[in-house]
Amino acid sequence: MKTKASFIDPMLLLRKTELPEGEGWLHELKLDGYRAVAFKTGGEVHLRSRNDKDFALRYASITKALAGMPNETVIDGEVVAMDETGRPSFNALQNYGSTSAELLYYVFDVMVLAGRDVTGEPLRKRRELLEAKVLPKLKDPIRYSPALEASLKDLIKSVKAQGLEGLVAKRLDSRYEPGLRSGAWQKMRVNQGQEFVIGGYTVGGATFDALVFGYYEGGKLMYAARTRNGFTPKLREELMKKFRGLEARDCPFVNLPEAKSGRWGAGLTAAKMVDCRWLKPVLVGQFEFLEWTGENHLRHSKFVGLREDKKAKDVVRE
């Protein structure tokens, strides 16, 4: 019986501080973009976010380039924008349309091929099918996410030197597990950065001075830091529009106020909280930073962009 192509929840990656290596594993680059599932059914191509939101119109060049994929086929990949240096940039993806950033779709798996469900096949076999039956039919700007042929030590060194986000390890005998985070796929961040939940801002200027953000721990929102870095005047205006309707009277962070501002001044005391305006904790942002301090704050943090593909409650400290 043939399988009709439709959206499939993407298989998820388990965060690790170290990745496995050996003959049973392959490594890929961790791309800083939007996870996207593409499928073709009834001759029509669909491109959906990991939360099943429509990407087809937003990234029309990718949708058009997928036209040649076999009918009743579902593939998994990542929408990525390149900055002026040719590196994946989430900031460039956020501003796609207002910049000349190159947009790509990196494909790394196939779940249904011409009406045949292949999720039960091992990853090794699925990649062979992807290479032979799907990729030759796709046009630019579609790319293949290749297996990286080097030792894990050398890969980490290279990723760090190039300022890329991180690495992924996948077990070659693993089946595709929709929506699950079984550990058959793992990810490791090499350069510092992660998603955080925006819980407020400090007043200043025509818009705001700094964003106040944190992460969930045991279902409670924990304050991590505030930052005034990474914003253009236009971005500040756009964020203020997002904040409308999210205003809240009470502070959403359970660990505030703090007794002192700390060595690096990241602490938020009761006196400093007078300048804060609180928001319902629903917006998720991507942030970069130098390191975590001993007081569980971030040093030299910078806002990169909003993550529309992430749920606030899923954001924890990595």
C-alpha cells in the first residue's frame, strides 16, 4: 500500500557536551537556521517548519527548486542563510528579504520516497536513497548536508576556528523516529550561544535599552542576563511591535530580585528592576555570549534574532 506524503514531525537531536565517534556514526555540521520538512503530494510542493507552519511562500525560491522531487515524497532539512563571508548566519536568515543574503536548503534525510515509507530503514540506507533518487532531481539552491570525513577532534578544531555553531552525530543504523529525541541523533554546540526566553526589557530611548532574558528550569523561568548588544534602530522598533499585547505587571523570573549585581554587573537587583518592563514569557530569541559566570549569568551577551520555530517552555540551559 502506497503512503501519501504529508507533514512528518522531524526527528529531534539530544544535546551533548561530547559526541560519539567510530564506524557506526557519521558527523555533520550543525547548521544555524530553521529546520524544515518538505513534501510533494498530488504534484504540489509544501515546505513546513518544525512546528508545521507554512514556509512555502516565505522561502519561495526553495519551494520552486524542490519542484522536481518525486511525487509522494517527504524529506528533512534546514533552511540556512549565508552572510557576506559565506558562513551560515541566523541573523541573516532573520533579515532575509531586506538583505542580499544567499538562501539555501540543506537536505539530510528522506522519510517517504515515491509513496514508500522508509522511516524504518537505517540511516545509512536512507542517505543512499536520498543521494540516488531525490537529490539529482533538485535544483539550486538545494544542497546536500554531507558526512564530514575527519576525526572528531579535527572537526571540533575546524568548527571553532571558522566560528560555526557546532556538530551533529547520527547513528548509521538508526531508524527515523518522528518527534522523538532518542539519542540516536546528537548535537554539540562548539561556539557559545543558545536560545533564551525574553521576559522583559529595560527602558531607554525611543524603544528600549536592553532585553532581559532567561531559561526554564523545573518549569520555572530563571533570569540569565540582559543585553543591549546586537540591535539596530530598525530591529528595536520591530521588537517593540512584537512586545505589544505581551505586557505583564509581575516579573516572570522566579530568581529575581538578586541581592547584588555581581562581579560583571549582570545581576538584577531590586533597585535596577525599577527600570524593567515585564513581558509574558512567550518570545524566544537566539543569543551569543562569551561564557557563563560563577553567578550563573552570561558575560558579553548579544542578541542575534527571534526564534519562531522554538517554544518558550522547551528552552533550558544548554
